[in-house]
Amino acid sequence: MEIFALAQASDTTRPTFWRIGLIGEAIFYFLAAVAVFFFLFGVYNRFARYADGEDDWFERLNDLPGRITNAAKIVLSNEKQFNRDLYGGLMHSFILWGFLTLLIGTTILAIDMDIYQKFTHYVLGNEESIFVGNFYLAYSLVMDAMGLLFVVGVGMAIYRRYWVRNHRLWGKHISREDDLFIWTLFVLGVGGYITEGFRILGTGFPDFETVSFVGWFVADVLQIAGVSESAAVAWYPVVWWAHAIPALVFVAAIPYAKPFHMLSSFANVVTRDEKAGKRLPGVPSDASPDEIGATSIEDFSWRQLLDQDACTKCGRCSSVCPAKASGRPLDPRDVILDLKQYRENLDAGTTDEKPIIADGGSSVIDSRTMESCMSCMACMDACPVDIEHLTSFTDMNRRLTESGQMDANVQDAMMNVFQNGNAFGDPERRRPEWTEELDFEIPDARDEDVEFLWYVGDYPSYDERNRRVARSLATIFHETGVSYGILYEEERNDGNDVRRVGEEGLYEMLVEDNVAAFEQCDFDKLVCTDPHSYNTFKNEYPEMAEEFDAPVYHYTQVVEELFRSGRTGLSGNELDYTVTYHDPCHLGRYNDEYEAPREIVKGTGCTLDEMPRNRANSFCCGGGGGGLWMDFEEDPKPSEERIREALEDTDAASGVEKFVVACPMCMTMYEDGRKTGGYEEDIEVVDVAELMVEALGAEDRIKVSA
């Protein structure tokens, strides 16, 4: 602080082009102009390329000032980098904040030299500079501190990549380009301090330069190493140019290599769809079968092309993908980068045009890769730059559907849905059979006014194990006096997973049929057994049918409200099981509902022991995206791995008695995983509704056959 107080405006500064000379200064400005030209030309070409893509289905540029402001908050706070990775968050924050500070500082210096000084000289006749006195001292202190933060951050990245060799930082698309990028940043950061150290030593260690504490330290090291003041003066121009030229080359190269992600990633966050994945883009009504889905790279929207360029190869999506963890042939990062590589090679003329997706390996992406996707959205949740994998994946699945290359089991399920309105292929008249084993009547929402129209769904209607869940939920509604009713045989498959396997036409038909059935009823709210139904009714049906505007709830949200209002009559100590709870992807990650099921479980008196991967980090059961209908060679199956986690990685470990779910698909997958994994004697899979009925002591209301 004493230095700041004693700073004299006349001598507390530094020579900007010290020892470079007028010719050197002119050469630098020429090279800088060339670098800026290549930068601007490259950026223009990269962004102009997106115009070759299709128009995006959703509005991406509305309220642009608000989008930019929100994106700046997300990027500057590094909130997505900190998600599940404190080390990575700190590392990226140090690099980003350090880089931006150095960029801003350099810009301020350029403004002073090239605008302010020239203005005061030619207009006012008295050349002045803002880089004197206390401003210079503050500037030097901040630049040294933030520059050090930058070097530390890059050092952390180098340590993680090459010493720890973090698995997600390596893969088939990792190349010398990635090595060059990180080492260039390190050389630029360290080179700046070496240049500063030579200047401080060569100018005789001015007292005020102690604020440049890193540069002063480097100068001390140089002096200890035997570099004299005269040698520093002589070598300074060489050191200066050795730093300046790589910096200018880096600026020029930004649009042509990995550094472009600094721009494309920000653009990606600006143009993101906040409901991405929860809702999918539709298909133009006049599109022919040959125009549906991704046939060529030009069939992707401009935003999907931007997704490809925004990928930083960080591997966060790969590390959380349950399909990859189970040995399925899917790596979300590789799919995005395969498409980018193909596009760039096609533009460069180094590859022939080929199908985007097909069966047999003659395409950019193999069909089995896309069939492996569980639509769990873990990749999108983990991505720090808001890449919307699922929209591109769905476009490729649509192409498989339209070209007749859909998985045979999925084709059978789709035919069943088309012919009978359910994936089982059972007659429509059998849909309400599950109600026959109850000792009370289920109200028909077509015949009487109700508060809740209950959409039961395929699995609770036809699958015997899930029928027990439907009866349990009906009992809860009956016991607590909820005004509800069902559609009986008028109900059809909701279409959520139909859409995600690529059957857009069938999905549109289901929307039309279900909305027509809803319109026959007089109800206030829609409640769903299945989170998949909950998601599509809440986020997608309003996009397809404007007349559908009813509030949509998952049953756990309704039951939680019954708890809160005291209508259950439970004291909270009826059961004493130790249980764990699995967050369904479509309820949790898709729709941010994590607490309602937990409140119900705890309200029954059970002790809830969380698995390490819970809430947004939940591990998919493997049933989404058509996975329920497919056969894969997996070891372990996602369901087996999840049950293992419940029995080994929770605090209670083998003391966990019940594995609690809130999704019919999860129930089906985990009952299967319990058998194939050899866990039948170790744990029981139950639905939240079944726990609730047991706590109510109402099991005798359900006349379940053996």
C-alpha cells in the first residue's frame, strides 16, 4: 500500500515497446493485423457454415439480450464445470478468469497506446497515457495475480491429463491438436512472466515494480541464475518476440482448431433450449419419408452443427453414460465428434459422402450405436456447454425408422402400439382388467366429473407385476377420498418412448387419440403413474395439441400433497424398513422432481439410505429410449449394476431391505436385474405406492392373485 501512496505519475510506468524499436513496432502491428484478419475471416467462415444447416424447430434467438446475459452468468460462474467435479471446476475457473483478465488487460493497453495516446497527441497537442501512477500499479498487480491463476489452472489441466491420466480425457478423437492447445496456453502464460522478468531485471529493478510480484520473482531467479542487467537488456528483444509471435499465431489459429470452442461453446449456451430433451423437435407436415431424419450432414439444424463445434472433448458425457458403462456401442462424445469430423472432411474433400446412419458399418454412425441410447439425458445434464445430444440422436433414429432399419423387437412393439394402442399387443378391452381384483369400483372419467384424470399407462395396465402398483395407487386414492377417474379402454400408449426410438408419425397419431379421449372427460388435472407419460404430457403434448392445457402431475406429487394436508392419517412411524430410492430419469433429471417420492418414503417411517448416485446423478435402469424392448449383450446390465450399488455402496450396504422405485419401467428392469444378477434373496423391489399402501394397512383391499 505504501508503494501506491508514493506513486508518481511521471515515472511510475513501463515502456511498452522497450528495446523493440520503431521498425520492430511496425512489424508487430503488421503481424497483429494479419492475425486479426485470419481470426475474423475464420470466425466468419465457421459461423457462415451453420447457414447450410436446416432451420431449427425451436426459437433459439428470441430475447437475445436476456439469453446473452444468462449465458454470461453460466459461463463466468463456471457452474456447470463444478457439477460433480470440484477439481475440474477450479481448474477451468482459473484458466477462464485468468485468460479473460489477460485479454481485457491487453485490450486496455491497446486502447491506451493506439487510441488515447494518439488522440491526446494529435488533438490536444499533449500526449498522455493512463498507464502511469496508481492506475499502472493496480493494473500490474491484477495482471500478475490473474496471470498466475491462469498458469496454475493450465498446470492443473496438464497434471490431470498427463500425470493422473484421467480416463475421460482420452479417446479416439483426442489428438496432437489437444496436446498443442494445452501446451500453447502454458507457454503463453509462462512466457509472459519470463518477458516481464527480463524487463524488470533489465531496467534495474524499479521499486514500484514489486507489485508485479511474479515478474519480480522471475527477475530474481534470472539474476541468481547469472543473468546480468546488461544481458537482460541485450536478450529482451529476443524474449519479447519469442512471446509475441506465438501469441499472435494463437489468435490467428483460434477459428481453425480447438481454441474455437471458446466462441462456439458460449454461442451454444446462448442458443440453448431450456426444455431440450424433455421435448423433441417435430417433423414438418409436408416432409416426405426421404426427408425425415438425418440422411446427410445438411439435414441437421444449424444448432446441431453448432453442437458439434462446441464439444470440448472433456468426456463428461461419456463418463456418466449408462450405455457406455454397460458395454453398449455408444459413447456420446464420439457420436458428436464423429459427425463433426465427417463434416470437416467432407468440406475439405478428403472423404466421400455416405449415409449418416445405417446398419452394417457403411455409414458415419452405426445403427446399433443409436439403438443403445437410453434417452436418460445423463449426457446432456453433465455437458458443461449445453450440447443437446438427444435431438441429434432422435433425428438419426428417425432415419433408421423411415429406412426400415429399426431393431426387430422395437418394430414389433411399434406394430403392437399401432394396432392395439399398447406395446404388449393385447386387446384394448383388456386394459382395465387390473381393476377387477379390487374390492371397490374405479370411477370412469368419461361418465363423471373428476378432479384428477388418472392416466394409468401400458405397464400398470398389462404387466402383472406393475398391475400391483396400479392397484396400490388406486387404493391410496380411494382411502384418502381423492376425486379421480380413468379412461378404461379408451386409453392409448402415451408415446414418449415411441417418439424417442424415431417413430414420429406414430407418436403424432397417439397424441391425437389421447387428446381426443381426454376431451371426452371433465377433469381439472392429469395424473400419471409413469414418469415417461408425465414428461410427454407435460412438455410435449402442448407443443402438438394447443387444446391440451391441463396441469400434469406424477402420482408421487399428488400423494405427497395428501401427506402435507393430513389426509393419509399416517403418523410417520408405521414401517421400519431400511430402504434406498432410485430416481427415475424422466421424473428426476428430466423434470427436477426429487423430493416428493422421498417425502412419501420417509413419511411411512422407513429409513432412507441414499445411493452414491442419486438425484440428478442417478444411474439409468436401462429401460428408456426403447431399451425395455431390446436385447443387448451387457455385463453388467444397468439394472444389475444399480442393485449392486444399493447393496454395496450405501451406508447400510446389505442391510438395505427394499429397493424403492417410482416408475413402471424401472420396476420391470429391476425385477429382471434382481433375477439375472442373483439378488433375489438379497433385496425386494417395491414401488413407492406399495410402501404407502402397506403403511396404510390397506393391503387387504387389493385382492391380488398369486
